[in-house]
Amino acid sequence: MTLQCEQRGAALVVALPAEVDISNAAEIGGELRALCRSRLVDAQDRPVRLVVVDWSAAGFLTMAGTALLEDLHRHLEQLDVTTRVVTDRRLPRKILHLVGLDGRLPLFDSLQQALADAEGANSIGARQRIDPPGHAHASPG
């Protein structure tokens, strides 16, 4: 499993690994597509209206990573789900600017900023861990 997902009210936070490149982009893309097919409702069966992609761990972005992000954004846009990206590092932001994604995807410096600005921010405080399809969460202990 490469994705970590967490439900926050009407938002789904998806933490991507620090590096997405040609060696793992297909696997991550498959997990994201499966996530979009099966996890766009919260615990009460209400639709998720916001997906926050937390890429704060990335020190750089490859073309495979930007293509994956663009594909996710396009897919979620068709489902009327807003996509936001968290990255506070200069190089990933510059790459997103160079490929034109910064104009289409709102960028935030922190997860808190991305969630606080969301519609219905009052309901986005509760946390619930969600595992991507086909990946059971191992209980500590």
C-alpha cells in the first residue's frame, strides 16, 4: 500500500508518498482510481465533496507525479469533487507552475489551510482512517 487516506467530515485526505516516479506511478494511479470508485462517501453515506492531496513529503515532482495528479483532478472534476494540493516546498510548486497545474489546482502550504478553507469547515474536524480498497489496516497491538 502506498496511499494513506483519512476521512475528515466531508473531505477525504490522501497522503501521497514522497516520491512518485515511473517505478511506482502505475501502482499509485491504480490505487487512486480504486479510491475514487469506492471511497467518495463518508461513514454516514454522504458524498465527499473535497479531496485534499497531501504531498507535503515530496521534495520534488517528476513528470509521472504531475501526470498522476492531473489525471486525478480531471477524474474528480467529472464527479463534481474539488481537488486541493498541499505542498509547502518551493521546487514542487515551481514544477506545478511550469506544467500549468497551479492555475487549475488550488495549492496550500498546510493541511489545516486546505481543510479550513473548505465549505462546511465546521464538520471537517473528525478524523476517521480509511484504507484504500484491498488493503486492510493492521490494528496496533
